[in-house]
Amino acid sequence: MANIWQRSAAGRKYLIAVIASTLVLLMAGTSAHALSPGLATEATPAFAVPVGVKSTGQTDTSVSLSWVKSANVPRYRVQAYSKADMSDSLYFRFTDSVAVIRNLVKSTTYQFRVRGIADDGTTLTGYSAPVSATTAAAPAFAVPSGLKATPTSHSSANVSWNPVANAVGYRVQTFSKADMSDSGFTRFTASSGTINGLKPETTYFARVRVIDAAGVNLTAYSPTVTFTTPVDPYPTPAGFSATATHRTVNLKWNAVPNAPGYRTLDIAF
């Protein structure tokens, strides 16, 4: 059995019927929707366009940004461009409301704008109003000079250079191949330190540059210097073998010249 009545409001006529405790609302020009009594549909979260976008610092190759977090937005996409038609646009993703946009061109004015996105990159909001920032004309720090590298063992070397005024960090690059494909990078907060993990009997190249606390490059690299690690005085023992009996295991290996002792590792299966 159904109870049916009509009601008009704000120029619209509604036909409402109650059938078996399900409410059916028919409105002129719309589809029908069924609602169980006392149950409301879940509203889609509202995602606000990010606001308060501003530049908080610049170097010759980077710009730091911040903005006000948007409720329910898990990630943000930052668009950076310097041309009016945005044809040189770069895009970066961040999970927080602060960002460092790197690998920019020095002495260039960029526009930056931010939008909210989902974890999978789906757009959730429009873009914010753009803000502009100009990268520095030149590095604020001098390129390090006076680099020296001295091997201290078959696997390490000490490096030192002249300190750069106001520098808070340095990055030393070491490599032995001409294409630098085996490069290693070590950070220092002082103008000297030790490079570990090197190979014995290997000629290395080393160079150093100034970086900030976040690791952003502030200068070009210094000229390279070379050094060669010595022979490993205690190479890994060769010719290892094991012979087992019902109660013992006999181990044998080639002696290492001048080795003061050996340590074996037993593993049970």
C-alpha cells in the first residue's frame, strides 16, 4: 500500500510516495533515487585548491616553495614554467606542502602553481594562482680549491681542500672509469674527511663541490685530482676446501703472506 501526495516549493512540483518503508522522490526533470529511512548518502570529500603559494628561497638552479595544506589532499603536483605558453613546463610531485624545485636555469624567472592530486596522480583540484620567482644570477659560493687526496689504506683515502666561506656542506665525487659510471658520492660538513669503500690497486679521480643542507648543488665541481690505492696487504684467502668425516671437518686454504691470524665461520643447515 502506498501513500502519495504532492507538494510544490520554489516553483517546482514534487510527487512523493512511501512504499514498503522506502522513500522514492520524483522531481520533474530528474531521475528517481531510492533512500532507506535514516540513511544518508556519503558525500564526496571536498578538495580545496591550494592557497598561500609562495617562494621561500632561491639558488642559481633551484627555488623553494611552500603553501597551505588542503584538507583530504594526499599529494600535490607543482607546475613550473618560464614561457608564456607554458611549453617548457616541468612537473613535480610532493606529499607535503613544501617543495624544492631543482635543475632550473640560472637567471630565469619562473611561474609556479600547485594543484591537489590523488596517490595515483588523478587530478583533485584546479591549479592555484601562479607565483613567480627568479633563480640567482650566479652561485653565491666559490668553487672549492686546493683539493688533495691521499690513500690511507687499500680501501680508503683522506681528502681535504680549502674551506669556502659560509659553506655548510660539500659533496666529493670519486670515480675510476672515464665515463664516471662507477661514481661514488660522499657528503662532508667540514673541508676534509675520509673516503671509504675503495678498491685496492686502483687509480681514482676525485672532485668536490659546495652543497646546501638539503643536498642542493651550490657550485660547480672543482678540478679533479688523482690518487691510487695500494695493494691489499691481506687479500681474501684462496684455495679454501673442507673435508668431512663422521665427527670432524678439516679445513684448508692457501696461506696469506704476513697474515697474523684467520677467522672461520661455521654455518649449520
